[in-house]
Amino acid sequence: MSPLRRVLAIELSGRVGSVALRDEHGAVVERSFSPGDRTREPLLPEIDALLRAASTQRDGLSAVAVSVGPGGFTGLRISIAAAKGIAAALGIATVPVPTAIACAESARSSAAVAGDRVLVVLASKRGTAWLHRVRLDSGAPSGWRDVAPPGIWSRQQLESDRGWQDLAGDAVFADAHQDRDIIDWLESKGGAVVAGGSPPPTATATLVVGERLLAAGSSLPPEELLPLYPREPEAVTLWRGRTATTAERGS
């Protein structure tokens, strides 16, 4: 990636946030931080500190890559809003990076993956989970190609789908909220469940994948950038329920 095409990467889908950028020599500079609370959000100050550490001016950025989920609702909302605002203000593109791809890239860079296939399990809830199965492929825009379409699965659905009956060679990574029943079933089908779960996605991994996607022409104008929510947000579900209850009382 040319110094003239520097990508700011934002990762805020998990419990630890990070931002990354290459300096004028091509070395990656990354800053990690704890998410904020209602009185302080550290993302923008951390980005300012990152730019200074990488000796980069804001107008030297060519795109903003951001991990778009699945992940924490608040973290995704903040990071995507920031990415859209920065990109719109600077007149540059955004690059959406699926969080599972960032997880796979993190696992690969940490030497946690010996083979070329990774199965990432995220957003486990009520007996279901988001499964994203990929393999290394230098010809794919992100460097990873889908082995199966990502989506929400239950154990019962997996059992009835022939495409999931042989997972030999897949390194299985799951987040801290993994569904044990699904993980046990994946292991019974040959998946090599990695102890300790998935290395958290980092802004460095998001940067590397984002640079590949940008080079392949996979970018979006800021207004089209959206989070990847595998399910309806809990707040929306509660709001719908309350609205329905109020309407029933009114009738």
C-alpha cells in the first residue's frame, strides 16, 4: 500500500477497541483502548493520537476501514458513525470489513491457524450462533473466500444440512459467548476447536483486510456503510413489544 493511500482502520466490535494506520515507512501503528461509558468515548481522541504517532495528517488518509460485525451493538454503532463522519468530512471512501474475516486474519497472524480453513462462531444467543466459514485464497478480494454463506444457525439446522457434516481441517474459533452445544457438535464433525477461543479482532487485522479490499475496488461511499446485525437489536425488539402492548391497550 502506497503511503499516498493510507487507510485508517477502526475495530470496536468487541470488548477491546483499537485503531491502526501505517506510518510513512509502511509500518503498522496500532493503539488499543477500553470502550468508553456515557461520560467519555475515547475513539476520536485515540484516532487523533494515532495520527500523531504515525506522523500523518487527516488529509493524508485515503479511506476508512471499519469492522462492521457481528459484534456489540454499541461498539458497532459508535465505530461506524465515526467512520462515516470522518470519511464524509474528508471526501474519502469507507471499507466495510466483516468481523469474522478480521478474526480469521488475527488468528492467522498470531499463528493460531496451521491450515487454510477457519470457522468463526460469533453472536451466540438462545441456541443459535453466527457461523462464517472461510479459507485462505489470495485470489479473493479480502484474502479469504467463503466456504459457505455466513448466517445464523442452530444445532438442529446444522444437523440437517449436508454441507456441515465434515469439518475436518477447519480451525474453529468462538467468542466468549459461545454456545457450548453448537461448539461440541462442530467438534464432533471434525472441527478443531481452538482452546481459549478466537484471538480478538484487532485494528491491524482490519487494516490488512481493508487494504486488500480497497485495492480490489471494494469500497463504499460513507452514506452506504451499515453495521452487520445478525439479529434485530434487543432494544428494537423491546420497543416493538412495548409498542404492540400499548396499541392493544388502546384498542
